[in-house]
Amino acid sequence: MNKIFWLLKWDRNPKEFQGSEANPLLVKYFKNTSITESGSTEHIPSGWALASLSLSMLLSSLDTSIANVALPTLAQAFTASFQEVQWVVIAYLLAITTLSVSVGRLGDIIGRRRLLLSGVFLFTTASVLSGVAPTLWLLVAARAVQGLGAAIMMVLTMTFVGEIVPKAKIGRFMGLLGTMSAIGTALGPSLGGVLMSGLGWRAIFLLNLPLGILTFLLAHTYLPVDRRQPKIVRAEFDNMGTLLLVLALGAYALAVTVGRGNFGSLNIALLLAAVFGIGLFLFVEGRAASPLIQIAIFRDPALSGSLAMCLLVTTVVTTTLVVGPFYLSRAFGLGAAMVGLVLSVGPLVAALTAVPAGRSVDRFGTQRMTIVGLIAIAAGSVLLCIIPAMSISGYIASIAVITGGYGLFQTANNTAVMTDIRPDQRGVISGMLNLARNVGRITGASVMGAVFAISSATNDITMARPETVAAGMRITFAVAVILIVLALAIAAVSRALAKSSLHAGDVACPPHDVAHQAPSLST
């Protein structure tokens, strides 16, 4: 009863007990609690809680790239073609892309901690199944399930940061997640190569077993328990909306990946199916009692602009990873080892700049840092347009500018979106951010890759002459500059619309932190 008495007094007047030792049971609680000017409390998460979130982001990002290096070996092990073993990578990316929004919404409904733990368990189990798969298509199926677990981990990790981290520090913790994502992406190919050379291809999947168990234990022990809601106020999961969105996104992903650069009748049919599916999805969501995505949130110009910019920027950054290997090998004549070393510069710069970028966002605000990041990406893309006249050091400098700008943009954009949104919308908004990012990755790898191949004027890019590859590089990054200029225009327009809506009283929003200037969500 004494415990209950002190806790009730704390809830009624928390300022009275700040720094108090009236009850030793509350001392530990006070150390992790700050009082805002309004008298509300903000709990500072423990280092172990943040470690569990960082590991979740690291593992899901690591498996995005670690399997690429194993494709030649898998083709030999299963006596399969290159097109067939590509599905080991495609299945994982498809699952993440199509299910990001759905798992975010599911977390809003059933509880984020519960779903994150389920995702880590699913990811770890599917990793083991991938490592022991006796056939290629069982491996592909296991990778799809692993992608589902990764989607949950990616989406809910960002959601938890928006929920448990004080508003004034969200930027730096978003930067930490950006660092983990960049490290995972950069570490994948090199770590995969080391494991394969010593232990075989199965080791790249079985590695996730001890790391997954550690992540599960940390998350189970240190993440806050989900608050129970009365059954009458719990929203139902939108099964029809989820199915339509998954089918539409899957059709788009297949439309831009199948055919190996030849855009034929199948690609056109899939693209039309995707457009029709999105239209049907919007129609259904507008009439659903508990929609997967509340269409009204797109009336918030800041949110819509952030998602559009995320898609465009990720498209450009992915282009550097797809076009870079061909350009370095054909134009500069670098071997595979040197190409890998040069390509590692980008993720390394992103990893080193993510945390400082987060501090800059907390200090100078999201809108200003978003613009600075976009300008840096545009500058780097312009340099790559004139790269034929430059040396390899010039290429590396251009990539460093692009990835440094990308780290700053991502941190600012994520912070803007995830700050000051309704608690019941955090999961689905985080899912939409991941969706925009993954659609950008697919578009960059396929559409921009096709632009590079066409502009190089050759049917086989691996045999193209250095001058034709250089021409393709110029044209491809000229398109990239146009995309970033479009993103800058979206940033300016969405900011102007958000201000006009706010002054007109059309968008209801709570008071924002002056530094963040985060977007609001219409109810």
C-alpha cells in the first residue's frame, strides 16, 4: 500500500518529487525521468533498450546486402541460373516493401513490444531455416519469411524511438539508427565473403541465430510493456486494405524487376495492375471503418512531402550503388577488390555522419537540415555528371558528398515525420516511411539502372567501352539531379502549404518544438 501511495502522489504532482528520496523505490524511476515546463514527464530510455533497437536495425539491414555476395555460390550449389538465385534477394526485399505499412498498423493495434518480439523471433527462426534449406525454393520461401520479420524490426524500431525518447533528443537517436542501418548495409558484402570463405554459404544465415537471441532478450527485458487498452476501443485490423496494398506493391516491384531490363508486355501488365490496385486500395480505405491508412493524413502537406522526398532521394542514392560497380570496372579498369573498397566509402561516410547529423537536427531544426541535405546530394550528383574528367579520388569525393547529404536528409526527414504524431499512428507512419524508402530502392535499382544501360548505348553493359560507360554515367546522374531538384521543390511547396494551412486553421496540430518544426497529422 505504501508503494501505491507514493506512486499516486507522484502522478498527481511529479514536480514535488523531483530529486526526492521520499521513497527509495522511486529513486531509480526519478533518475530516468525529466520534467517538462508543462509538468509532464519524459522517460529517458535505458542504454540496453536502445541497444536492442540498434541491433534490430543492424540485423535487418545486414541481411539486405549479405546475401548478394553468395549468389554465384548459390547458383553452383543448387545448379540454378542467375535469374533463379536472384529470388533469394528479391523475396526478402519484396516482403519488406509490401508489408511495411501493414506491420506498422498491426503494432498500433496489438502492441508494439509484443509485435517487435514476434518479429525478432520470426526473423531468427527464418534465418535458421535459410541456413539449413535443402533446396533453392525452400531457401527463397524462408527468405520471404525472414523479410517479414525484418519489416517488423525496421518499422517498429523507428516507432519505439518516437515513443520512448524525449522529443528534444529524437534527432540524435534517429541518427544512431541511421548509423546502424549504414553499418549493416556496408558490412554485409565483406562479412558475407569472410564467412563464406571459411564456413560456407549457410553461415551467412546462421550468424543471425546468436545475434537474434541477444536482440530478443534485450528487447524483452528492457523495452516498456505495452499498455492494455479496453477491448471496446481497440481498432480492428484492415484485412482487405492490407491484401490490396500488398498485391499492388508486389505488382509494381515485379514490374520493374522482371525481364532483366527488357520492358515488355508482362512488365506493362504488372504496372497497370499496380496502378489499378492502388486506386482500388484508396477506394476501399475511404470507406473502411478501421482503415489501414487514414487517407486524411495525406492532406497534411508536410507528411506527403516528406514521403515523396524520401522516395526520390533513396532512388538517387541506390543509383550510386547500382551504377558504381559498372562504371569503376569499365571506365577506370578496377578489379573486383578495388571496386568493393571504393564502394564501401559511401556507407562508411553515412555511418560516420549519422550521429553528428542527428545532433545538428536537434540544434538547427528539421526543415533547415532537410534542405542542406538535399543541396549536398544535388551537388554530389552534379559532380558525377562531370566525372569523366575526374580521377578516382574525384569520384570518391562525389560519393562522400552524396552519402553525407543523405545521412543528414534521412535523419532530418525521419525526425520531422516521427515527432508530434498521434500515438495510435506512429506504427503506420513509420511503415509508410520504410515503404517510401524501399520503393525508392527498387526504382533506383531497376529504372535508373535501365536509364544507365540505355544511355550507354550497348546491349551488354559488362562489355561496354569506357567512353560509352562515361556517357551513360553523365546522362544517368543528370536525371538524378532532376530528381533532387524536384525534391527541393517539394520541400519548398510542402513547407509553404503547411504554413498556409496552419494560419488558416485547416490543420489541427499541437504546439511543436521550435527546433524540430515537425509536421502534424490531420485527424
